[in-house]
Amino acid sequence: MRASSLLDQLAERQLLIVTGKGGVGKSTVCAALGRRLARHGRRTLLMEVDPRENLHRLLDVPPSGGEIVPVSNRLALQHLDARSVLDDLVREKLKVRVLADRVLASPVHRHFTEGAPGLKETGVFGRALRLLDGHVPRRAEVPQVVVLDAPATGHGVSWMAAPRLVSDVISSGPIGHMAAEIASFLEDPQRSAVVVVTQAEEMPVQETLELVEEMQRRLDRRPELVVVNGLYPELPADFEPAPDDLLGLLWAQRRTINAREIGRLAESWTGPTVHLPLVAVDGGSALTTAMERELAVQIEAVR
Amino acid sequence: MSAALEAPLVIVVGAGGVGKTTLAASLALDSARRGHDTLAMTFDPSRRLKDSLGVDPDAVTEASVPFNGPGRLAASLLDARQTFDRLVARYAPDEAARQRILTNRFYDHLSGTLAGMLEYMAVERLWEVQSEGTWSRVVLDTPPTRQAIDFLQAPERIVGFLDSGALRIALKPWFDPDGHLRATAKLGFVGRNVEAFFDRMVGLELLRDMAEFFQAFAPLFEGFRTRALEVQRLLRSDRCRFVLVSGPGPERVADTLFFARRLQEAGMRLGPVVVNRVHPEATHDADEQLAGHRLLAWLGRRDRRGVEELRSLLGGSHPLVDLPLLPDEPTDLASLTALGEAFTSRLVD
């Protein structure tokens, strides 16, 4: 039997968390991956939580504004405001309208949900799981895979570790139970996968290595895929730019750094890795198409 | 350093991954080279600034940077929790109260982020440093844009929190000496249900920790509030300048403008806007034979377009500095100095 490709393996997961530092092209990789999974036959929902909507521009669809927006065959997009996810949770648990309004207006609720670490993250994961369980608005399709464009935080692992933190602090009650359930979902590599996006430069590689270590330590798991994005083209053999060839010199220097950092990453990270080139496309869905093509070739080749 | 940066407090803000930390370090170095005793502060947990300044990453207090110049240069890593602990120590009426706060489980888990206290602690430290008067200039690096907005609004949020009813409710004697929830009859039907709701949602144990925390913390709040208002004034005063750093390329323009407007609307003084790591433009196109040449030429045109777009949207009179993509990221004092000089000369142009 033919061994399944990395794409097949990723497509079996219900939740893909795409993480990475700001500026490394995380959203572009998300959009490309979402499109690829949809083309592979999975009903895919791209979920975005950054306060400023971004993904719709990479897919040429109108902004979601909180709704599930169909993008193409089997692909949809949703932007979530973490705050309103928590407010919805209150409305759902407190069925009496006047009480729910009172709680939502209460400064205690506002400051508690704003301040309690991990609550918003847990709420977002909870929403993703509910959608996967079939609780979708009318006329929307139930997704088979949710691809989460996780916000760029200093340390990406804090997002994934949030539900466990919440379930440790809040040991009883519905929130505590929900958090515990989500935490075990996130700790199960059969159901969720983590994709780390980085660039072959010193700081992004350093942070990727720290993230891998931190994931191992706090979640006892490793990423399923590391995407090295924005690589300068390989240098031709014996390439020696003339002293006045400024572009050639810069190319050679940047590519040398790329090669050095790819090597440094490979010393500590031996798991599945794909390399994506810097492409001469401005953005929008043309960029997503170009990246999808590159990504497809590689994740279908990795076994 | 140009007049635009003569302010005693320079706060470097911008999205993640645009080279803010490196730029903050080079501005601090440049300032010290011009004779100002300068402190570079960061609370980026990756401690990149300390790495780039060549100081020991495990040092927790100000470390002086070995450098021969007319001004002194030091770097420090801001640790919110440490600042918070120090604040508790300063305002707590006695040792018992201090211990009660520091050992509270709620403080341990939640206090750091409650109503933005974590960010607030960083600004608080900034205020401390500038009022000590040891440094004639402080250059502060910040977390990425969105968190930076949280960071800058932290004093407002603290004051808002302290003035809101949240605290009054939290300070109610919710628990009797045996740790059971007191009847909250006075709050009436709706109030009882609201409290019962929190009880059901998060469990009694956590509520008890919270109540204890707030009661232990109560004597500190007035000092907090006064200080938060002072910090708020400081950030809006003429002593403070914001340097906004952006990456190159037209797709960054909207984000940069958004943040520039947010700063100005909040009454803060926006100094130079920096477009960092701009690909150079091709001087002639005879070299566009190879893939790398073609890509770099395209990147040069793209980045130029981004800079021009931002310049026109910002308004021609606002100082905008574009810094070229360097062969390698500056990490030593020599390359940081070169970057600082490039910044200064571009600013004067």
C-alpha cells in the first residue's frame, strides 16, 4: 500500500493551528493550505481571530464580519472576535434574556473575561470544536477541517496551552469542563495538528526552535509541519556577482543567510519541513494561488 | 540626533518582525554616542535587544553596555511580574499584607493580565526610570502593534477598572469566615442571579481566591490610580516621541497608517515613521538575466511603491525614513552604529 502523503495526514485532522511570528507570511500559508485541503476533498473552514481582518483579501472575498463566508467549492472563511465568542457563551448558558444582558453589561464580567488569561483563546477553540460537531448556522456547511490562523504572539505555544491553564484554574463548572475537553483535544495529535510558519533568518529560526521545545515541554507534542517561507532563489553554481552588481551581491548575501539558517533549523528539527520561495506577486488571491502551487508540490511529496 | 528625536522618552512601536528591537538598540546607541546617558528598555521575552547589545541574557537588572562614548549606555529587560512584585512591596501597608497578596493563588494566575495590568506594569517601570532621573534619554522597545495599543492604553484601562463598579463588587464581603458564600440579598433578584451565574460558571474556589485578592489589594488601589494618571499624562506629554516602524511593501501601508492614526487620536506625539528593510532599486536592468536579479529588481520596485504610497498618505510634511535591507541583520555595536547613522542622516535629508 502506498504510504500516505503529508497532505493526506493533515487532511485527516479536524483542527490545524497555523502559528508563527508576525511578518513571516502566516496568513498567506493559511490561505494556501486551506485551498489545498478543499481541493483535496475536505470541507475546510479558515478561521481568523486577529482584530483586523486579513484573510479575505488573500482570497478575494468580502470581509466576514463574523459570518461564515463561502470562498469556493468546499472552502469557507470566518473572522471571529474573541470577545463576542465569550458573550455568546454567556447568552447560551443563561437562557433568560434579561439576566444575560445584565451579566454582559456587568463590569465584573467585562473585566473578568478581559483579564483572565486563556479565557478568550479557550472560547475560540471551543467555537471551532462546536462547528466541527455540526453546530453551524443554517445554510452553512459543517466543516471537516478548521484551519486556525492563530494570532502572532511572542510565544505561539501560549495560545495552545491556554485551555489547559483555564482548566487548571477553573476546576469546576461548565467553563472548567469545556476547557478540559478542549485541552485534551489539543493534546491529541490524531485530532489536531500544528503548523509553524517561519523564515530562514536568525530570529525567526531561533523562535521556531524555542517554540518546538516549549511545545514538547508543555504539551508533550511536536509540530506536524514547519513551513520555511520567503526564501530567496538558489544561487547558480560559481555565482560571483561583479562589485557593481548591487542586486546580485544582496541576493548572494541573503541567500547565504537562508542556507545557513535552513541548516541550523535542520540540526534541531528533523520533522516534516517545506520550503517556500519569495515570489514576485503583490498579494491578493494571485499570491495565494502561487503559494498553493508551491505548497502542493511539496506536501504531496513528503511521506 | 535630529530634533524629531530630541525627546527624553523615545518609544519604538510597530508590527512584529519589522526590526523594531534592532532599531531601538541602534537609536539608543546613537543617542549615547551623542553624549546622552541612555537606557534601552525592552520587555520582549526573547531578550533580543540584550543579545544585540551583547549583554548577558540572564541579567535581570540594567546592564551597562561596554562602549566608549561620551554618554553611558545601559540595557534592561522589563519583567512585568517583577515590577508588580516591587509595587506590591512598596504600597503594602505591612509585611503580612504583602505576603497575603504575593501568596494568593489568584495573583499568581490572573493578576498579571487582569485589566491589562501586565502592560501597565511596563509603563509604570518607564515612569519610575524617568522620575529617578539617572538617564537623560530612555529608548523603549514594545511588543508588536496590537499589543502595543493595549500597552499604551494600559493606564486608561487601570483607571477605568478602578473607577468601575467591578472593584466595589469584588470588595464586598462575599465570604463568611468559614469560606461560604454570603447571601447577597441586598443586590436584589437580578444581582443574586448574576452572582449565582458566576458561581456556577467558574466555581466557588476561584471566586474565593479573587475576593481574597481584591481585599488584600484594596489598600494599594489609591496609589495605583494616582500613578496611572501620571503615566497617562507622561505618554501624552512633549517629553515622549513615538517612532513607528513598518516593513516594506504596499501591503503594509494600511496597517501602518492605522496605527499612526490611533496614536494621534490618543493624543500621543508621532515622531518619524520608519520603513525598514527596503529592497534597493536596480540602477540598470542589464543584470536581470538570472532569477535572483529579476526577483530583487521586482522587490526594489515593489518596496519603492510602498514607501511612496505611505509618504503620500501620511502627508508630505511628516518625517518618513526608509532604511535599506542590509546584507545581514545588525547584531554587533559596529553594525548597530551604522544603522543609527543611516537613520539620522536619512532623517535630516
